[in-house]
Amino acid sequence: MDPLSDVLSLLKPRSTMSAGFKAGGDWSIKFPDHYQSIKCNAVIRGECWLSVDSVPGAVHLQAGDCFVLPSGRPFRLASDLRLPSADATPILTQTRENGTVTYNGGEDFYLTGSRFYVSGSNAPALLAMLPPVVHISKESDKDILRWAVDRMIQEQHDPQPGGLLIAQHMAHVILVQALRMYVGSQLPGVESGWFTALADKQLSRALNAMHEKPAHRWTVQALAECAGMSRSVFSLKFKQTVGSAPLEYLTRWRMLLAADRLTQGKEPVSAVALALGYESESAFSTAFKRTLGCSPRQYGQKEGTF
């Protein structure tokens, strides 16, 4: 699989709620922290401001915009951020009409979306690879998302047999498509981060190679050749963009794959080590402990698989 599919597959996102929210007049609502979750919403009518804790600046959302919040941090939605905020919890526990909560009349603003919970003790490390806020506002991108959003709304307003499952699948489509569009919006050389590396034609070739064959005995030189760059230039650019050296990234990715396999509890440590390119269990265990802070067996016991 490609790197984005790999990360989302390890996160195992499951949609637990697809719902709508309507508001009217002047309003401001504070949404609580949701540990290890991803929020994905689309604005259907009206406009508002989005402010996420610990993220500088606010985002102006308009009808048709989609936003994804992978960090689970508290956030605010408001017609005016200068207004005092109401707590979202009692508002969202109201009786829902067609899966939609109405606040302050609900005539001016309409939002629909879903929350995804992710699993695994390494979910925080995987979520850290995603940006804290993804805002999709380009008209051509919104057109691509519109079909899935409209279908989700239809399932909320006109429940049919199997409708919940369809709404969940539409939510997954919106999530993946929004993240894919975010990759396409990155400007190589301007920003840094994992998504910027995915958008870079040269670095993405090296990332794809590592994700396609994580057990391969990669060298920096071989990865540089995949990227079509000299070894020194590749090493510097990769570290400046991704935040770690190429082989450090590879080792960490291998250990995250190993953690997932150990969580399933179907393979001995020696088999996991061999599958990820380690000839000895001791070398694998050393790398695992250095990366994740405990031995593979301790990890398995912690996760309840041994």
C-alpha cells in the first residue's frame, strides 16, 4: 500500500457517529477533547470560524468547505470568536431530529460529519504524522467531496435499512479524500512535515519504497537512488522535511508495523522479526525497545496478547 493508506490502516479508524449540527443567530460552542479520535465535518449552509487549541490562527469556514481534525484536541466553532462559548456536551445530548442537533434556532448554519475513533497504544504516534487541521476550500476539491457529503445527509434525513453502514462508509470516503487533497495542496520546499514529503516527487518515491518493502535491507544510497538524488542531498532534504533521518524513519515504521502484529497475538516475536527484515530476534528486540520503550514481549503482555 501507499504510505497514507498504511498509516490509516494501522490507525483502524471506525466511525462511531455521523450527525448534523444546526445553529442560528450569534453563537459560539466549545467542543471537548476526544482522545485518539479524528473529527471530519463538512459545512452545508452558512459560515463560521474554527479555532483549535494549541493551533495558531483561526480558520474561516464557508458553505461547501470540509475540515478534518486528527488530533482530538478541543476546538471551537463560532459565528464570532469574540463571543463567550457554551459547552457542547449538553447541547449534543439533546434529542436529535433526523440525526441533527439544533442550537439557537438553527436557521443560519448547518454542519454534518462524523467522528472516528482509532485504536492501539501507538495511535498517538501515528496521529502525530497527520496535520492538526486540514481545511478543504478549493472549489474543485469541494466538488469531488460533494457526492459523498450529500449521500451522508440523505442517510441521516431518510433512514433506510443499512443506512448507518452507508453513512459510515461515506464518512470514510470523505476522510481519506480530504487527506489525499491535503497532500496535493502541499508546496514542497515551503513547509515541512510528513505530508510535505508525500507531496514531494523525489522524497515520495523513497517513502513509497520503504512502505512497499519495509523488510528490505535499505541503505541511504539505495533510497537516494529511488528518489533520483545524491546521497548527501537526499539525506539532508529528508531530515529537514520529515524530521528524522531516512533509516531512523524506516526503523520507526518497522516497529509500528511490528507493534500492530504483536497486538494481534498470532505470531511469535521471532516470526515478526524475520518478517520485518531482522535476522535475529535479539537485534529486533533491541530496535523495538529503543523505539517504543519496552521489549516486544512486554508490549504484547501490556496489550493483552501474550
